[in-house]
Amino acid sequence: MRPGILSPKPSTASNPCDECGARCCKKFLIAPTASDIARLSSKLGTAAPEFLEAFPAEKCACVHAPSFWVDGKEIFIGLKRKKGACLFLRGNACSVHNFKPLVCRTFPFCLNKYEVEKSSFCGKDVLMEKDGESLIERYERELKLMRRDAVEWNWRTGGERGLGQLATFMQAKARERAGISRIISKLKF
């Protein structure tokens, strides 16, 4: 890993989560979607395996993202951990706050049987972002696409490929979807 590549400065913007000790960043596996992986890689100027880690499925409880088969093992993709916390945590601030994964943008709010609810884990009085409900819907759509990606990956590779190849596959899926979105946005109905 190149020195300093994963150490952008934390945002100085006011954030209601700054005071809690970043409990969620220390407790939960942060499972990025394909678009999150592509965005982080682009913004950081580094290959995705520099910030991704394969977590054994049997050690991950309550992960909403799908599992993948990598190197013959069932895993969840997550942001690397450093000293028991998200790799991007600096003190109690997120160093990628301005382009963090969707799951981080929506937390502590999530969909539960089509209803938005606040996680009981977060003890702060956090208000949903202005576009919070649309972000939650977007996250849910991206998770559905990721489940399809997992089926395709697992079927095509038989679980015999590595994390780097999975990251490349996920980034290609994100580029493909972005391209389709650009084409659709230009169509006049």
C-alpha cells in the first residue's frame, strides 16, 4: 500500500455523529455496494483491494449485503478494519465523509418491511438527511442489484477467484450501470 493513499483528511463539516465516539464505525461491518466501491476507488485514486477485505460469512451476523464465494470460501465484502474500526476512521471522524458508502450515509436509518426506522444502536438524536428516504431507496435498489451480481459471480467463477478479481467485477458492474443510466437520461420519451 502506498504511504498516505488511504489517509485523506477528515471532513470539517458539522456532523451530528462526531460526538458519539464513532460507535457504528467500530461495531459494524461496512459493506459497500458496487457503486460505492467504484466511487471510493476513483476518489482515492487507488485499487479497490487496498480498502476492501473479505470477511468470513460465519463470523458476520446481520449483514444485509449478499455473500460472495471467493477463494473457495463464503465471504462478505467490507471496508478493511484497522485497530477494530473502519479503515477510514481518523479519531472519531470519517476521512471519506464527503463520498462515504451509502450504508454510512443512511445509518442509523434503514428499511424494515418497507418502513423506514431508526436503529436502536444509535443513541444520538440524529435527523435524517434532507434526501434520506431517497438515499435509503437507492441503497435498497443497489443491494438488490448486488444480490444479482453475487449470483452471477458465484455461478461464473465457482468461488475459485480472489478478492481482487471480485473488486474488478464489482467496479465493471458499477460502470455498466452508470453507462446505461447516462444513455437512458438522454432518451426523450
